[in-house]
Amino acid sequence: MLDFLFTSPIIFFTWIAALLFAITIHEFSHAWTADRLGDPTPRLQGRITLNPIAHLDPLGTFMLIFFRFGWGKPVQFDPFNLKNPRRDAAVISLAGPAANLVAATALSLILRTMGAALPLIVTETFIPTFIILNVLLAIFNLIPIHPLDGGKILVGLLPAKDAHELDGFLHKYGIFILFLLIFPFAGTSPISSFLSPVMSFFLKILLPASATLV
């Protein structure tokens, strides 16, 4: 992505803005949901805000800009403040990806209903980029591996005994499995093989055929 800074600054800053937007609403939704379910921890830590600074992790942001893979600052919550810790943790985890998909859908509706009245750079670059990154962040985080949201969602759906065993396994080995999935073999990574068709499915629905994928 950094190469766009010199070849196409507009695309570069559009991607930066889209990343900030996607990460912010993702983490805000985690924090807001935890607060609504009875845990004040995110509120006390200043995470119930749409200010991107509150949700950025310095190293994660650096990795996003230079390597197209990174992360936001995780929202912390105390399960002892939740009525049903396992179920509510799954709901909190689902809130982030759900918010990204809702945002992508809203942007798609704007593009389809108001696109003719908007400048071409908005309809062909800005909005498609925001949609793409929101869908990507949502789908990636739904992969059922810790520390991604999908791991906590899966644990919340399983029976208690199975959930406890899987949670322990994923806490111990999840990050290593994730790195193996991200690491490219023969020019592509296993996770790309999974993400590409899912992304294509969503983008065919959300993006008009005339939209430019940057």
C-alpha cells in the first residue's frame, strides 16, 4: 500500500482513511456492546468513542501501512461483569464484524441511490475502497481462531465442555495457527484462498459492476 504514496497519493490517503474508519467502527462496536451488556471497562478506558486515536495500536497501524496486515487496539472487557460470560463474550466479539458489514451495506446503498449525483472520484474510488476494507475486516475477523473475533464467537456457540477445551487450545495455539495460515506457500497463503471467494461473493452484491476496485 505504501507504494501508492508516490504513484497515486489520492488512493494512498483513501486507503488510510478507509482503514481508520473500518477499525474505528469495529472497535467502537465491541466497546459499546460490552458496555450495554453490563461491563463498564471499555467506558472507563475511553473506548466508547468514534475518535480513531482511541482505537489504534501503533504497531498494528504500522503493519497495516507497510505490510497490509495489522490490527487495532483490542477492546478489553471483564467477563465477571457479564450475566452470561461465554454467550455475552460471543455477542461482544460479533459486534465488530457486524458493524463493518452494516457500514459496507449502508455505503453500498448510498452508492446505488445517490451515485449519479456524486463526483466520480467518490463513486469510483472513495466509497468502493471503504466498502472493500470493511468487508475484508469483517470476514477476516470471523475466522474461528483466537485472537480473532471468530474464535470467541465459536466458543460461545459450543456446549460448555467443548467450549472450555477449545478455548484452552485456541489460547495456546491460535496465534501460531493464524501465522501459518497467513504465511504464503507457493506464492499464496491459505487464508487468501479462503478470503478471496468470500470477498468476491460479498463485493458482487455490494458493489455495482461499474465500480472501480482499487
